[in-house]
Amino acid sequence: MAKSQNSYNKQDNEKKRLKKRKDKLQKKEERKSSGESGLDSMIAYVDEYGNITDTPPDLSKREKIDASTIEIGVARREDVVMPTERIGKIDFFDDSKGFGFIKEKDTQEKFFVHVKGLLETVKEGDNVSFELERGLKGMNAVRVKKV
């Protein structure tokens, strides 16, 4: 005769699973019979000092606050006028691939330029004026024209 497939561990695990289910049902019945709503036991209040408590706040201590005086976010800063049109020199440009780089005169910073951003044909060494737009990998020169 073949041995039974139920080993001691399988029987023990089955007993634990059934006991767990029985305990869960018993707790559920206790909650129903006590009449306590699950949400009532979870409500918390914040007092005037920011501490969490289970008692509701005293409405006589409430202060009236003018909402227009509340400042959210970063403080306003004055409008800084950034030059929209910049001057630079074509540092590198490959006609066959259709891209290159412009070196700005003031900061010596290099910006990527694509052939789609050109208003007229350019070559290396040309002085140009351009504007900047944010691209996927950084700032790109657009509306590029010779000076």
C-alpha cells in the first residue's frame, strides 16, 4: 500500500490556516456586536500646537486668520530681464549631419544648434545672434541668424 500524501507538516499548516480563519471571523463578530464603527476609533484631531489627539478641538479658542496674508511657495522675486537674443560664434557645424555648436561671446558657454533652428545658412567662424530654448538634453540655440 502507498503512504498517505498528508504529511505532518501539511496537517499542521492546515490546522494553523483554519485557526487563523476562525480567529478572524470571531474578531469580526465582536466588532459587529459592540456596535462601534471602525471609523470612530480612527478619528484623530490636531490641536493648536500641532499635536495629534483623540479629543476634538475647543472651538472657543479658534482664531480668525486672513487668508490673503498667507504666502504659499517661494517668495516673489522681482522680474529679472534676461536678454532674449544672444550673440555668439559658430564653434563647430557639420552640414552633412545638420548640427553644430555656438559659443556665446559673453560667457563662453557652448550651445547645441540643429539645422532646423537656423534662419539662414551658416558655417564655422560666423558671428550669429540666437535665442535659447530648453531641449531634452539642455539648452538649444534656435532662430539663429548671421550678424
